[in-house]
Amino acid sequence: GQNIDQPTEMTATEGAIVQINCTYQTSGFNGLFWYQQHAGEAPTFLSYNVLDGLEEKGRFSSFLSRSKGYSYLLLKELQMKDSASYLCAVRPGNTGKLIFGQGTTLQVKP
Amino acid sequence: DAGITQSPRHKVTETGTPVTLRCHQTENHRYMYWYRQDPGHGLRLIHYSYGVKDTDKGEVSDGYSVSRSKTEDFLLTLESATSSQTSVYFCAISESGTSPLHFGNGTRLTVT
């Protein structure tokens, strides 16, 4: 079976840094993805890790440790528009399936 | 944005009626997916397709069927809708089995 855990809610201050953690247990592993979803909208792709280490993309970075079944998404210089849900998703094996965690709702306050 | 169109965008139907949702893509991507999203459950995979006429079940496939007769279209059918199928349904596409998914704008289905 698959199990993906993220905190349900987080709050942070504009201009600060926030780290959203994701732990997973899956049968097989073929990549971990992060998505952003604003209320009432579709999810949009943020980042992808398949090897251990840090991937940086502007204000967003994502880290993966396959041996620990752990990833985090780091958001720097937070802006009000970063208030959204952040979804962690894992590809177990080679089927092409993508399984999502329940998502973390981030509220950025002034 | 990836060329994905879901139709209808909103639908209200009665319990026991059949419902078909359509996903159309213009990207010629091999993989297509149907998810539902409910409060407290996140996105859950219903069915997915890895090619024309090639489909497989996801996490919550009971009560749903799919068909893919051509690359660009992936249909999701609820044979006899139930109130528990009230949800927002998202279609997604992926170029390969390792590529990111890109999502359509969703269909809000209400079963009364």
C-alpha cells in the first residue's frame, strides 16, 4: 500500500521562510512531485525529485531523501500569493500512477 | 498551460442516473488520468490510461468506468450516480510515465 503524510495546516509571515514536510511509504519509488493549488483552481506543478538532494527553482526548493522516505518543500521570501495548498505526490514503481498526500494548507499573514 | 479541456465544468444530476465526464487534450500525451478531490481526502486516483484502449484502476475505482478510444479523449462514466460521488473531478495528462502531470480545470459534480 501507499501512505503519504503532510501536515494539514501551516501559517507563516510574509517575507519569511517556510518548510513543508512530506513523508512517504510506497511499494517502489519513481519520483516525488510537489504541486501548488489555490482555492477553487487546478493543481499546478512546482517541482520534481527522483534522486537524493536539493532541487532549486527560484524562491522554491525541494529536497529528497529516499532512504528516509522524506521530502520537504522550502518557500523563501514568502508573498501573500503563496497562500495555497501544497500537495506532495509519489510515483510508486513504473506504472505511471501518481499518488497524492492530503495536502498542506499554507496561510501567509502580513 | 497544457491544452486540456474538461466538459462539462459543472453538472447537477439525480441519484441513479448515468453521467459521463469528458477530458480532451491537444498535447498528444500518452498518459491520462481521472482524480476526484474531496475535503479531508485530497486528490484520489480513480482510473488512468497509458495508451489508447489501455486503462487501469486507481485507488477509488468502484462505481466508475473509463474509456479511451483515441489519444485525445478520456471519458469517465458513472453508471448509476450516488450522492457519495458528489465531488470535484480533475483530469490530468502526462507525456510519459515519469513526467509531471498537468491538470485540467475540473468538473464540479453534484448528485442530489
